[in-house]
Amino acid sequence: MLIEVEAVTFDDFGTLRYGAGEKEDIIYPIMRTLKKEGLDFKKRDFLEEYFRIDTAYREMKSRTLHEHLLDDIIAEVLEFLGHKPKNADKVIRRAVDEGLKTRRARWYLDSVDVLLTLRKRGYKLGLISNTHWRLLDELRRKFEAYFDVITLSYEHGYMKPHPSIFLITLERLKVNSNCCLHVGDDPEADIEGAQRCGIKTAFVKRKAKETGADLHINQLKDLLAFL
């Protein structure tokens, strides 16, 4: 069965890449960097407020699909603790950047080959990722080498399966929904979300699940046989 489309969009984590090597929550390197920036606070107080605010954000996000940025959570924690440093945005950005640098992610073995092959075949490629972690410049440049359009939930404002994040990607790719295939590993965020917008779907079975996707594949390279 061949799937006739002009564009292919991909989820990131669980589809193209996976996390590897983290041994501590990202908040700890962020907190250490803030202290190096000269902010004085008790570790216990910071963590207690951080996890309270983070939990509230996650509950809100599950109800509304409205995305937030990790930097905003840190800013709210510092304000609660009575800290309003000069150039607060820059201080927080530096701290969050140091935290993000400690995160390790690896590409699945076939991911890059699949992207390069699809690009050679003339498909427009898009990335649609749910993340409240800011994309570091080095990683953004890598993504830009593969994708014509990059849509991140923290930049767009809403996360999958909200229809707007798919629709804005289609608009930027300049394709109709029935001319696009979305590839992902999340039955709700990727498959149901894309289908509600009239987009064809391919489910990567990283975990043993069945969905109503148009196509089920065991690994990403299997996709090439259908395009």
C-alpha cells in the first residue's frame, strides 16, 4: 500500500530520538547555576516551590493543552522567594541553558537516514514537538538541516493533540491536510490529534499498542516502503 502525500511531519521524542543518561532532575543543575549567578536561597524552599508550581502547570496543561516554558516556571519560583535579579530573563536563560546541556538524547539508528531519504525523494518535512524545554541553538541548527518547518509547542502556545499546532504546520508547509502524513508514537497526541485535522497517520510501535492509524510500523525505516 503506497501512501500518496506531499509532506511528512514527525514527532520528536519516542519517534526520532530518545532520552539517555540522565541521573537527576533538570532542576538541580538549574538551581546550582542560579546560585553561581549570586542568588541566595535555601535548596529546600526552592525545590518545594518549584514542584508545587510545576504540578499546577501540568494540571493546567492537561486541561487546556496550553503550553508553557520552563523559564517561566523558574521565574515564578524566584519571584515567590523574593528574588528579582537585574536582567532576570538573561540570568534565568543562562541557568536553564546549563540545565538543558546536561540532558542527553540520541537519535534512533534509522532516523537520520529516513529523513535524508525522504528529502531526496522530494517530500516536504516538518517537526511537531511537545516540549516546554527551549531548543538550544546547536540542536535547532541540526533540525533545520532536516526539516522545512519546525513547530514547537512552547513557541506555538499549544501542544498536541490541539488542532492548531497541526494546522499551523500545514500552513507553513503550504500543503493541504490530506496531502500530509504525520508520524508519531503517541496514540492520542500524534495519531488522534492529526486525524482530527484530516491528516494521514503512521504509528511507530515503540511500545506494543494498536491505534486507528492508517499505517503501523515497527521501526522508522519501515516507512520508506510506503512512500
